[in-house]
Amino acid sequence: MTELLPLATYCFVMSSTPGPNNMMLTTSGANFGYRGSLPHMLGICAGGAVQTFVTCLGLGALFTAYPVLHSVLRVAGALYLLVLAWKLTGGAAVQGAEVPRPLSLAQGALFQAVNPKSWVKAITLASVFMPAGMGVASGALLVSVVGLVIVFPCISAWALFGVAIRRFLTDPRRQRLFNGIMAGALAVLALLFLR
């Protein structure tokens, strides 16, 4: 049981620290409330659990064998973050796109496939935290479930932070400023992924 503590601690740190998911959830909480952000959060949980499970089953070996896949995912993730940042600033709305909506469960889950931080977490879980003495499938399931249990309260805190600042954003100018700041943060993350 003592080997679960380092695993849980790692999952907590990776799920609680700033990254694309948490930035987007803060913005979603501020713009759409907690309930409106719930499908996005559940998508992050589901996508992350599936990603961890398949990585623990052996997908991580594919990244070790073909390091160029890391670069491809990093670029794809950065480009997607830049698109999200553009939409958040209202750039897409100027061109007649529809009014922004919170991400759906499927969009939140699929985003994990291009989220570099999620891949780092999954590969580290597979390479460092797989329990010794367990079968591969049962070890992968254990690691995935521990991550799943820990991620939801961590990302909820980010969405709730967004909800908490929501009342300060009732003025459309302040909301545009906030969205611009969050878009800038996503753009900076995207650029950091390209380093």
C-alpha cells in the first residue's frame, strides 16, 4: 500500500498544477459556471484514464521507439491551444462564428490526445509507477483508477476558481479582458510546448 502514496502524490501534483486543462477549466468556470463546465471535466477524466490505461498497456513503448511522435504531438497540441486562444479572444466571433460554448465530454476527452502535459503524465505513470508483481492489465487498471479518482477534485478546484471570479466579470469589458488574459496564457503554454 505504501507504493500508492508516491503514485497518488504524482497524480495530485500533475492534476493540480497549471496546464492546458486547468487554464481552460478556469475560463470555462468563469464563462459558463460549474455545471456548464461539468461535461468538459468528465471528458478530461475519461480521456486521461483511457490514455493512461493504453499507455500502461504498451503505447508508451511506441513513444520510446519513435521519439518523433513526441514532437508531432507537441506541435499538434500547441496548434490546438493557439486555435482555442484565438476563439477565446473573440477572433473567431468577428468572422461570424457561433457564440462560444463550453467543451463537451467528447471534446474534453479527445483533447487529451493532443495535450502534451497529459502525455507526459501518462508516460511517467506507465514507466515509473506501474506496480511490481501485478499483471500488466491489472497494474494499468490500478494506475488509471488512482489517477481518475484524484484528477476530478483537482480540476474541479480550477473550474470553481473560475466560478468564484465570475461575479467580477459581469461587466463585458472585464470579461473580455479576462478572456484575453486566459487566451494569452494558453498561447504562452502553446509556445512553451514548441521549445
